[in-house]
Amino acid sequence: MSDLEARGSSSTKHESPSSRPQIAGGDPLADLFRALADPALLRLLEFVLDQDRSVAECSAHLGVSFGCVARHLDYLADCGCVEGRVVAGKRSYGVPNTQVIELLNLARSMAFDRRRVLAECIRVNEEPSARQPV
């Protein structure tokens, strides 16, 4: 079972509010970062970055149930990361503005820089010749 489905696999249209990922509701910034901190939601967000995608496309790409993906897209929409649109009777999700893309690019850059710094650290009691080149 994928980590997306581990959050709940009910695919019914009328699910209880408790089965849907919940937004804390008190702090929009914290809610946004909670969404971005979840690896499954991040993969879903990255899939819809380039172009609008339907729930079915997201479900097929990620290999998880339609209902699970729909709930997670709703969660990302509640956080302002994605926006649902209906075109020719078909609902799709995409990134509503460039701020989300800029935030993800900045986060990737920070994570890459941090990984590089950690790789260059000398471990305690390690001989300099034993270090692997970066």
C-alpha cells in the first residue's frame, strides 16, 4: 500500500469528514508547510505543476485509488497549492500561481545545498584519506 493510500482508502463520494485529511485551520502558513512536508502530497503536487491533470490521471500516475487522490487534491486546494477547474465538463487540478512553483524551487535549492554541506562534513575520528570525494 502506498503512503497516499495509507492515509485512508475509502473511495466513496460521501465520506465522513474525519476520513479526509484535515487542515488545522488556525494558521494558514503552518497548514501550507504541513502539506509540503508530506512526501505523498509533494509527489502529487509535483505531478500537477507542469499542466492541469484530472483525478484519474493523478491516480494512474501515482498508482493509488481515485478517492484517495481526490481527497489529497482537496487538501492541497484548501492550502492554496492547487486549484480545481472544470473544462468541458471535466474537473482538473493545476497550480494556481507562480508562487507555489517559486516556493518549491527555493525548497529544492535549500535541500540540495544542505545535502552538499552535510556530505562535506568531516566525521569525528575519521581519517581525511577515508572521506569520499563529493
